[in-house]
Amino acid sequence: MTEPAALRRGMGLRTTVSTSTGLAFAALEYLAMAGLISYAAGNLAWISIAVAGVLALIAWGFYGELNGLFPTAAAIRLYMSKSMDDRIALTVTFSYMSTIILVLAADAFIVGSAIAHVLGEPSWLVAVYIALLLGVATFANLRGLVVAGAVQDVATYAIVATTAVVGVIAVLHHPSAAAHLAALHRHHGAAAFVQAVALGVFLYSGFEWVTASAEEARSASLIPKGMLIALGLLCLSCGLATEGMVHLLSHSELASAYPQLYLGQRAMGSFGYGLMCGITALTGLNTFNAGFITASRFIYATAREGSLPPRFAHLNDNFVPWFAVIVLALTSMVVAVLVAVTSSWQVLVAVGAALEGMIYVVAGFCVIRLRDRQPTAERPFRLWAGKPLAWAGMVIFFVLAASASVSVNNHFNPAPLIIIAVMVGLAGWYVVAYIPRLRAAAAAAAAAATAAPRRRPPRPS
């Protein structure tokens, strides 16, 4: 395969919006909506989503400014390294990158389980459905950004529109007796509402990953514009669907691995049931495709600087980091099987919410530090009242992250915190123990190539 020098700029605003929205709107989104209801039912459900949306706007401001400073595929890596010790920056970076794998894997399990449930198939076929969806997303990505972007546009906008319509139809129904009974057994307070907002933040989490596509956007200004529109689409569709669940679903339906299927059934009968099954399958393709688009570019940029093996920086003839895409697909498949075996999807929702909160804290810190260290640097996008908002955002996101890290399904559970600690520990080990050897080997190879005598062409006889 040939190795072009750079990625190709072919991403317009429509695909920027669909990628940002699609990265957040996984099948896990429906589980987070259902889980949120256990903390804040009734009108508090959509209020918590709206509050989380306001907080997501603060995060949008962080990433808009930081991406403007470093409009590259390695933006996350660059602004962290210029704000803190490089080893800490790399550890945080790799821990953050693992969030994508967790979301892809958990989403793969949810999608596969929903399809098997609808078709009445045995549970072992879940792995087959997961492999098929991952295969389609991998093939689309390897064909290049134009193909992957078209798939992303169709999938994302169909999912958002259908979810919003089903939510409206559900809200127009009279509240069911089962939903009313489920509401009577819930006890809420200030702490529960904080937890609901933490899960609400998870509904938006991942929207910022599109910044890794900065080198492929036709204009750097498209990234913050796309993220802002994506937040609006997520707030509207998730708020409507959540209120629909509050109106119609029972406690057992909310606690299932596929509450969206029951929402479709309660709102539109058997047609709605089948429709939401199709949409669930589409969320898998949507999330895998968007995850591969962004994560592979970030891995490519990290390998390009020498922090990952050089093979990850290889591009195919379609300007795609093909090895990174394949590794992402295989890793997601393995982790998805582990999720299926352990039934740990609820824990992964909490892990994802906590990690996103933590990385937003880091982003706020980087905004403050870089305003001090690079006050005159050109900022195409500048967050209004940047420092005060950054400090406030750091405190709020830290509280939300801490809350999510020790709570699963409205019960105290340290499993998310333990998983995060293990991930950070492994990332730290890689940074301290492996990267120096990787860079030393690269330097030795470069030195050897420089010192090697050039062969002269043979003289004509």
C-alpha cells in the first residue's frame, strides 16, 4: 500500500455534524435515558437533560478554543502536552482514547442483544451480529472518508429523526398504569438529581471526538459549528425520547438492555417495535463508523509523532489509517464479547460518564493554562469569560465524574472507579515503560539510515 503524506480535506459541515452527533448517539444512549429516569422521573428527567446540555455547552467552548489553537488530528495530545508534564499528558490521552473502545464494545453488545431478542435467536448469535456490523463499518471506513461520511450522514440523521418522532408520539399518549406504578417506587432528592445530570452529560459525551477530524475538515471553523449543532440535536431527540419512556415504560422495561424497543412498541405497536429494532441496528453502524473515523485519525497522529508503533501511521490508497481501523474493530469485538459474558453494560455506562466528566475537567485546565502560557496565540474561536467558566466547569464536571464513578443503577458500586484506575495504570505503564524504548528504536533506525553509505549506480561497461 502507498503511504500518502497527509490526510485529505473532504469533510463538510453536514458530515461534521453527523459525526459529532453519531459519536454520542450510540445504543447506550437509550440505556442512559432509562437509567436517568431512576434518579429523576417526570419533568425532572428532561430538566436534567437540559441542565446537562448547558454543561455540555461549556465543554463545547473548551474544545472549540483548544481545537482552534491546534487544528490537527493530534489536537488532544498537543494541548495536553503544552499544559502539563508530557508523561501525564500521554497517560491521560491514552486513558481517554480507551473510552472510545469501551463505548464501541458496550454498544456492540447492546445492538447484538436487541437484534437477537427481536428475532428470537439464541444468545450466542449476538457475536455474529456484532461481527457483521463491525465488518460493514470497517469496510466503509477503509473505502475512504467520502464513503464513510455518506454512511454516517444517512445513519445519524435517520436515528435522530426517528427517535424524536417516536418520543413525540409516546408523549402524546396517556401515561400508562405500569409507568405510574414505577414512578411511585422512586425516591428522589438533590443527590439523585446530581446523578441524573451526570448521566445526562453522558448523553452528550463523545460529541467532542470529532476534533480528531480537524485535518480532514474543509475549514477549521466547521468543527466548533458542527459540535454546537450536534448538541442541539442530541438535546432535542434525547429529551423527547426520555419523556416518552417516563410516560409509557414499566420498571422492568426501563431496566432491560433494550428499553427503546419497548418504547417503540408502547408508542406505535408492532410497527414501532420493529422500527426501533432497525434503528438500534443503525445506531451500531453509526457509532462504529464514527468511532473509526475519529479514533483512527487520532491513533494515526499519535503514531506519527512516535508515541505508538509506526505501523499505525500507515495510510492506504484512500488516505485511511487502515491498520488503526482494523485494530479498533478487532479490539471492539473482543471487549464486546467480554461485556456479553459478564453482562457489565451498566457498569460501562457509568465508566463512560465518569471518564467524560474527568476529561472535561482536563480540558478546562488546559484552557486556563494555555491562556497563561500562550496569551498572544491566535484563537479562531475564543470562549467568552474563558477562565471563570473553565474554573466553574472544572468543579462541576469533577463532582459529576466522582458521582458517576461510584454509582451503578442508583446503587453505590465502586466497580467503575476500579476499572478507571486499572485503565489509567495500564496507560501509565505504557508511557513510562514502552514509549522510551519505542522512541529509542526509531532514533536508532533513523541514525542507521543516515550513516549508511549510499550505493553508487554501476558504471556502464
